[in-house]
Amino acid sequence: MIDGTVLVERLLLYATENLQLAQDDVCVKRNLLLQILNLSTTDMPQIEETLPFGKLKMQLMTFARENKLCNVGEEDLFAGFIIGTLMPLPSSTNKKFRALREKFGAHAACEYLYDLSTHSGQVPSIDFNESVTPYIVQDGISVYTSNDNYLPTDLLTHTTYPKCPLCPEVEGYIGAKGMFGGGLRSVALDLNGEKWNMRFARAYSKTHEGMVCYPSHDKRPTPAQTFMAMLDFIEYLPEYSAEVYFNGDSLTFDSEHTLFSIGITTQTQFDEDTAITLSSVPYPDVEITAFNDVYTALRLQSFNRNTLERIAIDIIEKWQNYSDTSMGIYGRGIDGKSLNNCAISARYAHDNRYAVDIVLSTEYFESGHESNSSDIFDSKLNYPSMFGRFILEKEMLKVTESMVAVLTKKIPLDNSLFAENAVLNGYEKTLKTLIEETGYFKDAHKAENASKQAILAGLKGAVSKKSAFPSSDDGVRNLRKFLASINIR
């Protein structure tokens, strides 16, 4: 049995060392915990050693289960709620964040909120580089395998109150699973004249990953307004980049709120061999580079935010309405919805210029592209892949291992390898094409490299099918035609 009084003192000691609990407030928090945990004693033990969060939370869950303090299966929620009661109130969190930002800079402010988020258990302390293993990096594309097959949490959880996991009312909430309550803390940012909320989340594709969310269900900023908010964000917290992916006019995140992703990451460089240098007639101070290979992308760089912002918004709005039926691009349908997608990244370049990448894509095409037939690599795409970052399942290592075994003739090439539930199910075409092109190998390292190259080619092919313009002379010609419509030549 867990001693409740010892548990209370361990919680208070942890909170003073990790959750900003002031010594003057310890007595009040002790009394609150005694009430919630149904303890009447005032003979409290002296505790000097702090337990790590995981062990402390496990003791709290065990105590709740032993004393029937919550419903069976809700011990995790209860523990999160208890941790939340020991944390600073949102007003205090916001005040300290802003004070740190003004006195010590953006880095100190973000480290404060990030540490608070990890120490409360709201965000796992394992960051991006610890959660993935590099697989292959080439042609401006970085491929990783996930160490635990984590996928971002589905945000489409609904209750009457709070309405969804991104509502401000979620902070401190104990209730439905997936509501992120308990120890959640966010900070309010004034972006583009509106209030947005910034919070950290479990790292998936970048370091110190998080999101900046517009709080309202009823009002949704336009893509242009969201982009301007992203620029305000990087000005306020310049260490971070901001990313968003619009599927037509709507965000691709499963959310009823407009939001963009934030974090610290090395941006994709695309394929520099396909770079086309362009300029804008009305905004000559903006350096423009176009890429049209795996991705159709535009990179804008300038010290002048005003001109960069104008040309970027021109591109975004023009693309959402743009049609070129010869390329299978249909713009806005009769229902008023755009059929064109765009991924937008905003950051500071190494020379402190504003740098914006706009990746143009579409789901609809008939000619000029490769076949749109579905294959296993199509399922590997998600929003980070539009910025050149692929996070593959851990099982991809077993796929590679099996391909190497076939390529080195350790196991025979047999149809059973591609059967349902087999490791290589879905990779038959990839492996057989590789054998036709390269033959077999005596060296396992060369076979592994060839296998990874084949996987990378499959991923690039999946992205290419979504790319706005094909990587051909016709594709480049039609890309220039689109850009000419907004005076970029």
C-alpha cells in the first residue's frame, strides 16, 4: 500500500523543484492534496529525495486505484489532474513567459514553457532526435524511422465541454481521454492582431515541436491571415520555424481550429540542380528561387517583410484559384472549394533574411504526370513529407533487412515474401525492379544502400504524383506560365 502522506510530500517536493511551486504556496497546496486524496492526518513526514516523474506518477496512480479515488481505467487522467493542481495558473505562466522573453530573450521564454510541459508529463521528455533513427538523407530529403511508431494524436475528440482538445478550456480539465487536460499549459500570443495560443506537443518531425492554435471554433482565419500570423510568430520567437499545410482552403490537421506547427528543424533544400532563379517585377528586392523536380516549390527571401509578405500572399491566393487543364490543375470547383494544395514554411535564413518556402501540390490531374495508381508509398505521406521530412514506421528496418537478404541470396525470391501480413507485403514491385536494374549483391552493405535508395525513390515518386507541375520541359514551361500570371519571371 502507498503511504498517502509520503506521496503528498513527494508531490510537493517535485512541484517546488520542477513545476514553479513557490515555498509560500506549499502549505495551501498540501491542504488541497490532503482534501483531494481523502487524507485527514496532519503528521507529515520529511522527504528529501525527489522521485523522477514516471515513478511518482505511477505511485499516484496506484494510490488512486487502491483508494478508489477515480473510476477504473481513469487513473492516468486522475494523476494528470493532480499534477495540474500543483502547476502555476495560466495567468502566471503567461506573465513569466512574457517577462523572460523581454528580459532574457525568446530562447529563455521557450525553454521555460517547454520544461514546464515536460516536467508536468504533458509532453514526453524524449525529443525528436531521440525518438527517430536516421534512415537516408539525399536530394534535400531526410528519411527517418520512428523508434516507437508514434503518430500525432487524432484531434477529433468531441465533448460538450470542452468542445475539442484544442479549446482553451482544456487546460486543467479532467474527463474524456484525449483531451490533453491535467498539466497542460499554453501561452497567449498576439499574432496579426488576434490572440493565438502556443503549446508544446510530443515531438514527431522536429525538435521542440508544438502548435499555435486560433482559439475559436466559429471564426477561421484565411490562409493569408494565417500566413501573416506565422510571420509575426517567427519575429517574436526567431529560433523557431512555422509550418502549415492547406488542403485547398482547409487545414489538413484533424482539427476544428486553425493552427500551424512550430519547432526547430533543418529545412529541406530541395534539389539545387533544378533551381531556377526568378524575380518579381513589382517586388524586385525579394530573391525568388523555383524548384521543379520531386517538389514544385518556391523559396522567397528578403530583409523586407512587407514585400515578401505581399508576394507570398499573391502566390498562395493565385494558386488556390489557378486552373490549367492541360496539366490536370482545376483550381476552384463549382462548389467554391479550391482543389489545389499548398504547404508553407516561414523562418529566418542564416543571414537573418525572412525565408518562406511555398510547396504547390494538387490531388487532381489527368495528364503530364505519372500514373496516380495507389501503391504502398502513397500511405507514407503526411504533412511533414511536404517539407522533405519522412517519418517511417519502425518496421521499415525489417523491410530493408528482408530486401537485403533477398539481394544477397540469403533467402530465395519467392511469392510468399509478398503475401498478406508478410514483411515485404506491398514491396514486390520495388524489390523486383531493383533486382532487374542492379542484379544481386555479394556485399550486404551495398545491398542495404541499394534497398534504401529504392525506398527513397518510392517516396519521391509518391510526392511527385502530388506535385503541381511534372519535372519535364512541359512542366517547367507551365510553372513559368503560372508565375508569369503574378509578374514573376
